[in-house]
Amino acid sequence: MAERNLENITVTMTKEEKKSLKQAALDNDCSVSELIRRWLEEYRAKEAEK
């Protein structure tokens, strides 16, 4: 993997949302950070199509 300059972020959510996010990451065999990166890539691709 290429070297990255990483930043920490804080996200405010309910306990239920946090649990769901962790479960989604487990279901996809990845970390929550990777899940968010994947979502961001998909979002960027959709925006580029507009």
C-alpha cells in the first residue's frame, strides 16, 4: 500500500449507529476506516459523473 498522510477525525453518532457501522465493517471484512474510504471513493465517482 502507498504511504499516506493520515488524519484522525471525530464523528458524533448514537451507540446504535456506531454498532451498525462496526457490524458493516465486520460483514465486509474490513476496518471502519476502510469502509469509510470505500464509501468516499464511491461518492467521488458518483459526483464525477454529474
